Amino acid sequence: MAISSRTTISQFKSSRYDTARHLLRSRNTQVKRAGRRTKQVHRLRRIVKQLGRDQLHTEQQLQQAKLQIQKLQIENSQLRKEPLRLPDDPPLPDHCYGAKMISLCVNLARTVGLRPAQSALQIVFEFLGVEDKIPDWTSIRTWLCRFGVATLAEPVEAADDWIWMTDHSNQIGAEKVLVVLGMRAGQMPPRGQPIRHEDVRVLSVIPGTEWKREDVAREYEALAERIGKPMVLLTDGAVELRESAAVLEKAGKSIILLRDFKHYAANVLKKLVGKDKRFDRLLSKIGRTRSAIQQTELAHFTPPPQKPKARFMNLAATLRWAEMVLWHLSHPNSGARRDITAKRMNEKLGWLRSFRDDVARWSRCQAVVSSSLTFINEQGLYAGAAEDLVAVLSDRQDSDRGNGELSERMTQELVRFVADSQKQLGEGMRVPQSTEILESSFGLYKTLEKQHSKGGFTGLLSAFAGLLRRSTPELIRESFARVSVAKMRQWTKEKLGCTLGSKRQTAYREFAASGPG
């Protein structure tokens, strides 16, 4: 409460001392409060000043960001007007394209083929708006062949655990190609994973018209001199491939000779199923049925094409078809039978009912083969493999017991084969016993050839080794530095000589030159 100017000292009840002390204390309190307020004001002024500087800096940054956005918008607008550019890829010496483009083309050709690789690039370039020249398929073919020859000629590391997988491939005519794939036992993929193309490398690709024991032995010996003798030789069981291995044991060092599991299983199937006259009648009827229904409303029930040369290696598809058709014969209301009368179904496919029990027996036998082959492909061969295979097949044996005498015999044959094979291995060894990766490699080559696979081997054989290896720009540079176009063509000339295609062209050329008609 404010003190009036008319107030006198006498009006205060407190003494003058207390009053003065109280006023002095009040004044000191106000001074301290004023000091704190002054400091607070100074601090707030500094904060305001700093905020002002921060605001100015933020405004400057905002202005710079606006300028940068405007610049990027202008650049983006300009880029939209300009065609998309490929990554920097300077051309290789004496080439119009760089290693990146060549590697891309080689990988595309390995996957989809030569002409399709060019078409695929054309589609992608048009989609991206890339205005650049696309390599012609003939150039891609040359690159792939050079890459294949260079891959084949690469040095092989010295080791004592090499595994060779050998087999022949034949198209038409007398010429066959001997291919040897190699892999290290110490680099086997983990159990449960089958061998992939990238796990192996091509050691030899040798065409020839004569492949007797001495011819194969000569090539085995030449390969051994170049890269060393193998620890394991895995073949499909052909006599000329198996017995020629004796040349590798001249120095007294024995090698392990193994026979491919799938080929052996096919031979057992042939012995147990193929000698059955009812099986021959089934195949005969399947052939006639295929011709009778493939252009009718029953076309979706057409049986798979037969492969006479490898019938028992591809039996699963035929038996699966028979089981499928028998099921639909027993289910007239199935969706697949819509628009097909019962009369037509029985007329064209009803004959299969008489083979129902046979198909069931043969299918159980094939199931044993399929399960065993999966085991061998994923696990390999090792000490104890036969016992593990028995465990894998035990459930099937229990379900087939009493009505699966054929499948039981198949099981016994396959387990015995694996048991005999594993005796050759030392403790801790694990190696493949399947050449499916080699058959798959032949499949890659035939896919690359497409319709030309029925015309005999051509110069494209030089690309074989490159089909199993993914190219990179670095590999392309190294490969092309070692193998020129001239060297690639020289390889083709030395290995193939006059091809079947060349002979065919000569025949037509001579005929045309004679002037008949």
C-alpha cells in the first residue's frame, strides 16, 4: 500500500529503527530483483539477436534452396528433352562397343539366345528412350564364341581333389563331342543343394567321329598332362569312357571310377519294366493316341512325346500322364472333361483302364528312382550314403510292402549300387555321383542352337564353355586380350574342320552349279 505524503512518523506504530530497517531491506530486495530483471533482459536481448541471425541464415538457406530447385528443374527439363545416355563405357581396342555392353550382350545370349538378345536390347532401348546403336546378333555370336574359347583356355589351379565328369553328345551324323567338366571335391556345395553351373568349369570340348577306347584314352592323357590327373572320374557307364581311364593310372596312382546314378537307375528300370510286354503295348497305344487326339477337343490330354534313346531316363512324365488320365476317367464331372462327351473320352482314352494296375506298379517303381535321384543330387556320395538312402526310402517301402514287389526290388538295386560305390571313398570324402549338371550343360548348348541343333555341330561349339559362366566387364577385357577373333576361328577350324552344315551347303551348291531343271 502506497504511503501518503501527509503521513507522519508518529502515525507508525513501529519504531523509527524498525521502520528504517524494513525500508532498507525492501530497497535491497528491489535492487536485487531489478538486477535479476536486468540480466534477464540482457539475456533475452542476446537470444533475440541470435534468433535474428538464425532467421537471416535460414532465409539465406531457403533462398539458396529455391535457387537450387530452380536449377534442378531447368536441368530436369533439359534432360527430358535429351535422350537417355548409357553409363560411360569406352570402346575396347578395335571394337565399336565397350566391355560393359559386350558383357551384357553375352549374358543375354546365354539366357535367351542370339537373335532374341538383340531383340531384347531393342525393346529396352525403345522403352528407355536410348538413342544408341544396338549390337547385331552376329557380333554377339562372335563375342560369345571368343568368351567361350578364352574360358576353356584359362589355366586350372593345381590340386589333388579334382573330379572329372565326362560324357558324349551326338546330334546327327557320325560326329560326337566329348565334354569333360571339372570341379574340386573341396568345393562341393553344402548338403541339400545340388551342383550348379557356376560350381563347375569346362575342361575339354573335343568333337570327333571316332571315339573308341584308344581315342578317349588319348584325350584323357592329354588333359592330364595339361592340368594333372583327377581324383575321381565320373561317367555315364559307357565302356569307352570308363575303361579308357586306365591310361590315367600309369604312374601307379589309382583314381576312383564312379558311374552316374541316373544312368544306372535307368538301366535297372529297363530291366524291371522295359522287358514287360504290357509296357511295350502301353507305349504302342500311347503313340497311336498322341496322333489321334492332338488336334481334337481332347488335345489337352495328349501324352508327352516319347524319347526312344532315353526312354527310361524320362519315364516319369509318361507315367504321370497315365495317372492323370486315369483320374479323369474316374471323375466324369471334372473341369478338364467339360465339352467332352463320355463316348469320346472312352473311345480315345478308355483303353488306359486296362493298364491301371500296371501303371500303379510302374509309378511306385519310378517314385523310388525319383526320390533316390533327388537324394544323390542334393547329398552326393559319401561313407554312409547307402544307409541314409535307406532311411529316405523307408517310408515308401513300408507303404509299398505287400503290393510293391517291383519297387522293393528297385530299392534294393539302388541301395546296393550306392553301397558298392561308397566303398571306394575314404573317410570324410564327399563327391558327386550324378552327371545331371553335364546333361544340363548340353541342354544349354542345344537351347542356344535352337532349331540348328538338328543340323549337326557348328562353330557355335566354341561358345560351349562360356555358357556355364556369367561374364563381367573385367572378364570380357581379360578374355578378349587373350583370344582374338582369328584365334577363335582357328580353334573352330582345328576342332571341327568341315562341319555337317558346310557339307550340306556344298551338296546344294554343286547341285545348283550342275544346272539341272
